[in-house]
Amino acid sequence: MARRCWALAAVLLAALSAACTAEAPAPQPGPSTVVKEWTKVGQPKSVDKGFRTKPCESLTTAERRTVGLPSAPVQAAAEEPAGCTWRNQASGAAVRVELDQLSLAQRFDHEPSGAGVTVVQVAGYPAVRAKEGADQRGCTLRIGVSATEALAATFSSPSTRPEAVPDACAFAQQVAERVLATLPEGS
């Protein structure tokens, strides 16, 4: 009887040992890491070179004047995400382009919808466009430049000014497209 118990114990121990040493299946990605069809980027860009260290050099002086943002740019503080703000001192309008902390797939579980929010393309890249404010003087674009990186372009105009920009999102998009053109190819 003791031999049978030892034999049974040895078999159980061997089976348990094999089960413990077998490779566990790889964890499946959660919804925040799954690339959704609408967030796929055809030709990825990278913000690692240039934009992350010198974002304000994304637009030349001539480009800033062309888009109506002639004032000197202001780089984000060291503790903020890499970014730059270009402003028109005369009108108070400003566009800020910064590294988004999350990719589009991480930020949105589903294709966003709602009042003033639409999925668009910016220079061939997937983006989410959201008008802001009751008078819609503001707009934020979140642009997926790769599976892991995104830029946010935000247009703002002071509410103390009587005139509003006819299409705040078009203005933010114009600046974002120029910045995107300066980003190197990514992987």
C-alpha cells in the first residue's frame, strides 16, 4: 500500500511539475493597446528626432508668417510634453502642437462620435477633430502619426475678441500639416 501511495505521489508530482514549467500563454493585449482599423497609419512618422527635443523649430519664420502666427514661438516647459505654441500677438489666436501622451488607439476605445467630434484625416494620417467652446472658437486635433505616437494640435482664440476665426479646426490643421511634413519617417 505504501508503494502505491509513493507511486501515485510521484506521478502527481511529475504532472504538477510539468504543468508549472510549461510556458504560460502570452497575455492578450487589452483594448487600450489594440490598433483599431480607423487608427491605422499607412506611412508612420516619428517624433523622436527633432520634434521631441526642438519642437519650435518645426515651423520656420516664413511658415509662421504664412499661416498668420508671426510671433516668436514658445517651447513647452521641461515638465510638460514636448510641444510648442505659436501665437499671433495682434489677434491673440494661438496654435499649440505637442506630443500626445497616448496613441489614438490608447486614447479611444471606440471610434469617437458626438457633438463637434469627428474622425478625419490630416495629411493622410488618422485624426480626431473636436470643436471646443460654446462659440466654437477652439479646436483640438489628435493625430496618429504611428501606432504608438500621436500629436495634439490645439487652436485657441481669446473670447474677449469680438471676431472668431471662421474655422478654428482648419487653422489648427494647417499648422499641424506643416509640422507633420517636418517629421522623419518612423517604423
